[in-house]
Amino acid sequence: MSLAHRSTAWEVVPLTYERYHVSTKSVPNRAAPIPKFVIIRSDNCINCGKCERACIYGVHKRSEQDPRKMADPINNLCKNCFRCIQDCPQRALAMAPGPDYKSLGRGVWTSLRISTIWGESETGKIPVLGAGYRGRFAGPGFDGMWTDMSEIVRPTRDGIHGREYISTSVDIGRKPQLLEFSADGAMRTDMPPIVELQVPVVMDATRLRSFSDEMLAGFASAARHLNTLLIAPVGVLPEVSDSDLSGLLVPVFPEGTDPRGLMLARGTRMAELTFSPSWKQDLKMFRSQYPFAVVGIRMNADKNVEQRVLEMAKASVDVAHIIFDEEGVEPDNPEGRHAKDSLRAVHKALVAKALRDRITIISGGGIAAAEHVPKTIICGADVVALEKALAIALECRDCVTCSKGSCPVGLHTAPRDWVEGRVTNLVGAWRDQLLEVLGAMGLREVRRLRGEVGRAIFFEDVEREAFADMTGGATDG
Amino acid sequence: MHIQNEGVGRAIYPGNATPAPPPTEFSPKTERAENKVASELAALNLKDVRVASASGERMLYSRDQSEIPKFMKDILFDAQPEVVVHADSLEAVIAVVRFAASKGLPIIPRGSGSSPFGGSVPVTGGIVVDISGMDKIISIDVQKKTARVEAGVRWADLDHELEKKGLAINTSPSSKFSTVAGWISTGGMGLNSLSKGHLSWSVLEVEIVTPDGSKRTFSKGDLMFPAVFGSEGQLGIITSATMSVREMPKKSRPHILFFDDSKSALSFAHALAKSDVHPAHIVFESASKFRYVNRALGQEHFKESDAILVNVEGDESERSFEVFLKSTGLTEEKEYLARYMWNERFFPMKVRKYGPGMLGSEVVVPLRILPDALAKTADLCADIGLSPLFEIHFISVDSGLLLTYYITDQGNTIGYALDAVKSMMLTSMLIDLGARPYSIGIWNYPFSNAEEKARMEQMKAAKASLDPRGLMNSGKYFTLSGRFGGVAGLFFNPSFMRPALKTMRVFSPLTNRVMRMGYEFAERKLRPKSRTELLKVADECAMCGACVSVCPAYLVVGDERVTGRGKLLTVKAMAGGAKITKEHSDRIFLCTRCKACEQVCQSKLELVKTYESLEKELEAMHGKDAAEIEKFVKYTESLPEYDRLIERGLVSGAPKHGMGGGSADL
């Protein structure tokens, strides 16, 4: 389904019905993965091969050079089932949490989330993390909200693709509040430009610590595949800008760009300007040159974000791209709110002024797991921007040494096909999980999830309900 | 707990593709050998019989635990058997014996080959019948406390099976990896003989195949029964035995006490043996032993003086021991020291590595002459330049098994031969003092006339009745044959050798001087010839065969060349300039790298490392057959016998009550 409105004349386009589907395939790791568990084979191993027969995951194998000896365990295949340890007649095996795994990640980018993204990017499948959830049930940020009726206990029996269709498509752009028609039936409303995505997820490469042309080209191919957009600094990927992929590329113009000299590649459907005090003039100038492009304004979230978005909606900005930091918190603000609170405030303010559909909200930053997508949407965003998750999908270890020019996994040597496959897998896996959530809620469209805070339980609400009325002995009078 | 693989379903992870089913059979390449006897025997296609005719494999059977000087092995004797037969059942033994008898070939029965006296080594060729494959424990009667076993069962295996039923063997040889028939045939004296008596007390019935191919059974009380013990394969091939066993002692507690001199140590031991403590076992260890133990441990854990190690079983006995100890006013050492030394009883060969090599004499000495004998042996050793270790196992209230060990360098041909003569001088002196040889074999033949007259008569009568043609282990015991019309027999004849040894002893200063010339010559001529690291390990090996009994590869291939002992003998053969065939070389690679050999190694050698360097040398010569190795590994690990072996033999040393402990019984 593709609706490309290029003319103001309304015509009914015969649609060919085709279910949107992300086809995934295994894209193996390029670097040696960091194992979650480390099997330690001690010296009293007698190379009897019992562990090989015990392990259904293929951790234990005989050495290929000398089949008389056991090879070192392939730790990253270990699922922590302890069967080899139990079956070893010598008690020669022991298991420990991987030391590198334990030191992986920081903040919301926990080692579990990072390794989950690795797995999703490799297989394109919903991860199976093992029996039981051993973490806390509440925490800061998105961990303080629980989506209703949608804990993914196990993949549904008939599979998410076997059920009735659930749409994950969203439209980017402002929507008119009503349509006007003339007496002869012609539509009089001037339709604003709209970009339809099949997933409520866009890629944003502008905030990656480092990237190569191959990576960007891979992202762009994935975007085409997924029918979504790649937001990237203006001027990158000149060959893509000239090709039929240009429609997928959203150039970002940095603050201070002279709006009169803006050049958009042919076929560009959307562009982003960076927030500045003169944003209204910038917008006007941009519109005068490219009236049919969707225009977004990027801004760092702060305590006035709802006020600014409101102004933008009033000024007919198509998209407000709200940026949070890696932790999902308003940047440059020591008391910054988490995206879930910021977005709720923005959504609420827009709804209060009946402007919600006049603007599209893209939220980026702190999106570290599949569950963060529906949670961000529940809080009021239309679209979620993937940033760091894209790098993690390419096996990034979040070690920050790229700023020093070294990368343990050689991200810069990642070939474009591989990048495309990994990112496609990640988005495919995340979409499948989104479908599970929607399916469990009984929703058939992701559009319906936007701002549906009733579909989630917020920890602070629960806490208030449980404890706020308790007086604890002190009374007013 | 074992989860069956069935029903798990298709592999869901890329690393876990369904493995190919294991091969259903495995037989390694064999070298062709032009050997008439072997091909005739093979043509009979006997069941449970494996005929080994390759010279590389037969080489292993031209010796036992002791290192025979090359000139003796190859010149004086025809020590290489014409053919080696592994007979794994009674029927097989009968068939092989009939075949040999029909050809008039000597029959040399062999167990694990762990005795050092040459009893299982041919002197005039013939057929060696290896019965170590007859290793079934036929039945264990918990009520009657008896066990019936095939002849090739090893004591450790029997004890292991008994332990599961709360039982234990009465007595055991210091090499628990020797076979039941082997110990019946050679000595029968060992650990716990003090409390449980000679092996013949425990054995109730012996089944034996005589050279006429018939099966005879001798029970306690039969006239022939006592003759079987110590018969050294002269009467027939033992095929099974029934013996009484005992309840596993609830508690076993070793104690160790140090003394200022050997006399006080021995009198303490004597008093203890006669007391109402009824200790299970008493060992005297000389001060020099602890010098080596400390050296091996790298720390002065033990006092370097004479000691008594005693093992006490049961609470009551333990209490009596405490009372006894109090009455003597002596204090014992810490428990862990005693336990360490008690554990070392199964590793008497450890000190070999300081030679590398060890020689010694082993005699049964009446207790009344023991202090004197010990002193005189020490004096003689000082005279002829030996620094010996003494160990006395008390085998009854009035006699002990005196072992005199000393370190030698067996890589030095002349020095080693001279040291071997010294061991005979020691034995000869002890015999003259009134001791008896422990076993005869080849090396103690000069002392065969020291056996009790009655015992000799008994053996002669039994031999005449059971083996009138003299096929069994021929050329030994009653006489000693060899090449050149038995020149060795003349030389080793008691009436020549004993006076000769006595003369050497009496003029020991002179003897010593003459010998020193020999040593100096050896030093000058032979030292520069450096020894490779591999050969050094091979020389350190005691050739006790403990590794053979636990080797899964031996279980599959049946060729001793795949075992530790076989590989180290290959090293020696290579060092001696022997040509190793491609087939021989390929067999060396058939190994599971299970390290079972290392676990049971008497000399605590780093065997696997040694195998790797041997393989490297062989690979350079012949390459390796990777496909055969892989097939071998896959086949081996699919065998249920292999599973049993790893559940049993290899778990020693692992914590019993650890996670999954005793997993076989869950």
C-alpha cells in the first residue's frame, strides 16, 4: 500500500492489497560474540565427549584439528541449562557469568539489552531469554511503566503472522482536521504532504558516534526494504541522493544553515531543520522552495518542550522530532524528565488544544529494547527514531573507543549487505514484538496506540493509589 | 541423571546440526606378518581370540615390569614370543592351549605383566596367552560374602564392584592393577596380609586349564589346591577363582610414628602386631624413604627417620590402638601425614624418576632375624655403594616382606647391569641369612633352592601330574633354559650363582673397586650420549601396566601399543634403533586423551604431553591417519563399555559428593 500524493487533485487509486511483512534471514555475527555465560573446562577433563552429547545447543564440540580432544566451549551458544555440568563424569565443567558480558553497557543500555539486540539482529526473531524474569519489576524510565495485558510470555501458537492483519503503518505529516468538498464533489481542502511508513520506526544516523558510507548505504537499503526513512546529515551518501533511494533519505540541516541556499535532492520527501530561534522564518523559506516536502524540526527536549511543540503545531510544522539523550532523558538538564513524562506532557498539551493531529511527533533517544517502541507510542509519540540501537545491531560494544579511532568489532569494515540484513532483522524482530503487544491488547492498528495511556500502568500511579490515602497517624485536625 | 537424546527434536541452533551416527565397528589397520604359527592359529577362527603376530606388538611381551638388560633378553634368552594370543573366555583358553599342545609350543600365561621377576616372560619363545581380557566379575554373593571372578579381573576393579555392595577384598597386592590370576600365581602376600593372611586363605576355589586342554577345579582342601599359589604358570592357565570377601570396614584410619632407629621401630611393630589391637596392616619405612618423599613434595613434611605406618580398621580396633599407644608413651604424627603415606602404598614406584630407574630385592624374612638382616643389608649396601630405601610389610606376626630399593639409571647400560648384580648380591645375602625369595621367575632362579623342600616337592608332584610334557611356562622355575643350550641356566644355577654372589659379597671392597671401574668406564663412554626428553620419561616409567587396565583405547583396539606402557616401550624401541612400521605408528595415535593413564600412573608421569611429542616424531616419519583417528574416537565414545569405564575408572580424584556425584546411581 503506497499512497503518494503529489498532486492536489484527488483521485481514487486502485490499491493492490498486499500484507506488509519484514522478511528476515540469519545474518551471522562478524566478530566473536561476548558470551553471557562462560564454561570453564578444568584440567581434569578426560575428553570423553559426554558434554558434546549432553548439549543441545552445540556449545561443546570435539576439536577439528584433533578429534581426540574437546575444543574450547563455544560460550555464546550456552543457554545456561547446566546439563553439561550435570553430565560430566569428571565434574570438570563449571559455569560463570561472562566477565566481559558483565562489564558490557551502561545505564539503560544494559548488557542484557545489548546482547538481546545482537541476537535479534542476527536471527530476526523474537528473543527467548530463558525461564523466568529475574530483574526488578519497576525502575526508572520505561521500566516504571507496564503495558497492559501484553507481557510476552511466549510466542503465540499460531504465530503472529497467521492471525488477522495488524497494521503498523503510520503517516508522517500534519493532517487536516476536516476535508472540504465543493458542490461538484471535488475536494477543496489543500492536502498537506504526507509520508506513510509501514513501521512506526525511522532510523536516525545523525546522532551515531561514528559511521561509514557503507553503514549508511546499508541503513538506506534497509529503509527501502522496511518502507521507512533514514534520517542523516545533509550531504552524506551523494550516490544515494541521486538514486531512487533519495525518497528514503531525510537530510538534516544543522542549526545556522541559510534556509535560502537549501538544496534538496530530487525525490526527497522529507527534510529536517534544526531548532533555532529563527525557526519560523526558516520554515517559511523552506516551504516556499519545497512546498511538497514534509518538514520537521529537530529539537532537544527540555522543560518547555510541550510549549514549543504547541507553537510548532500552530505554525503548521509537519513533524516535531524530539530528542532525548542515550538514557531517554531530556538532555542538558540535570533534572530532566524521562521521555515517557516529556512525551505525555507534549501529547496532553496538543490534545488540550485540539492540535494533536496537526503535527507528527518523532521521539529519539534511549530506545534500547523492543518494548520501548510501544511504550514511547503509548506516551504520545507517533514514530520512534532508532539511533544507538542501529550501531548495537552492528555488534557495537558501546565502548566509546570509536572516538579514539579504534573499534573492537571493526564497524567501519562492515559491508553494506550485512548492515542491511542486521538492521532489517532488528526492525523485523521489534515489529513482531510490537504485533504481540498490539494483538494482546486487541488493537489492530498501531495508530490507535498513540497516547493510549490507559493501555499502560504507571508505577507512580500504582504507588499513589496504594499509599497516597494512608495517613499514618498524622491527621489534619 | 542422564537425559536421553531421543525426542529432543531437530537442532534449533546452527552449532547443533544433528551429528552423524557413530560407526558401528572399528578395526585398525594391521601389519602383515609372516608367521606360520600365527596364521595357522588365525585360520582356526577361534571365538574370543585375538592373535597378535606383529613384531612391534610381540616386543611388548618380551618383558614384564623389570628392565631386562638387552644382552640377556636378546642373547641369553629367546624372550620374544612367536605369537601372542589374547584369550577372552574359558573356551578360548582351552582352544588355544589345545592348539599349542598339538604343536608342542611352550605356553606362557600372562596377566597384566606387573611383576618384576620375569615369570611371564618367555625364555624359549612360544605362545604368550594374555588373559587380561577375561575381566568379568561373574558373581558376588552378598550373603555368603564371596565373589567369583574371571582370572583377568584386576583387583582394583573387583574392589570397586564390591564397594557398591558394601564389601571389600581381604588383601591386595601393592599393584591393584595386577590380575587375580597373576597374584595367585606369583606371591599372594601384600597389603592386609597381616590381618587377613596369605591370599590362599581367602581363595576358595581356582579353575585352571591344563595343557591337555581340560578344565580342572581345585577347592580348598584339595591336595592340589596349595600348589597353585605361587605356581608361576607352571601348572596351567588359571581361568577363574572364587574368593571370600569381607564387609567394607566402617572406618579406616592410618597412623604414623617416627623412631630414632630401626630396632625400636621394629620392636614397636612386633609388639603392635601381637597386641589385641589387631591392626589391619603394618609397614616399616626407612628414613631414606622420607628423604625422597620430601623431595617429591618439595617441602620438609616428614621427619627423616625410620617410621612405622599402621592402618587400623574399625572403631574398636581404633580404641585399642589409642590405649596401646598410651601404654608405650609414644606420640604419633598428624593424621594427614599418615593418610598421605597410606595413600602412597599404591605408588611405590614414584622414586624411580630420580634415577630414572629403580632396582631392588624382595624377600620374605622371619621376624626374629629381621633387625639383624636389616642391619646387615644396610652394611652391605654401604660397602657396595648403594643408598637404599627399606620397606617392610608385615605379612604375619612373625614374618615380613623386606623390600630393598635403590635408585639406578637404567639408561646407562653398564651401570644398570652392575646395579642389577648388586641386587642379586643383596638377595643372596638375605637368603643366606635365612630369608626366602618372594617369587622365582627368572631373576630369582639362583635362589630357587632356598624354597622350602616340602614346597618344592609339592610343586614337582603337581607339575608331573598336570603338565607332564612340560609345556607350561617351560624352561623356568625348576630349571632355567635359554639359547645356546641353556648357558643362562648354568650361569644362574643356584649351585654356581649363589657361591659366586657370596664371594663377591665377602670381598665387597674389592668387588666395589672392580665395579667402580665399570661405572667409570660407563661414565666416560656413555654419558655424552644425551638422552632425549622422551626417552627420559620412558626410563622413568615403571612399566607396571596400571595404565593398560584403564585405557579405553586398549579396550577397543586390544593392542597394548595404544597404552601408555606400549607407547613408552615404543619410545625405547625407537631409541634402540628399531624400525617402527607405519601400522605401528598409526596405532600410537589411537588415544582418547582421557588421561586415565596419568591418574593411575605409578610414577606420576605427564604421559599425555609425552604422547604428543612421540606423535610429533612419528608424524614426521609416517604422517598420521586423521580419518582413522576420528573414526576411532567416534566409535569409542559410542560404546557402553566406554561409558562404564569413564564412570568408574576415571572418577578417582574427583569429589565424590560434589554436584552430580555418583551420577551412575541416580
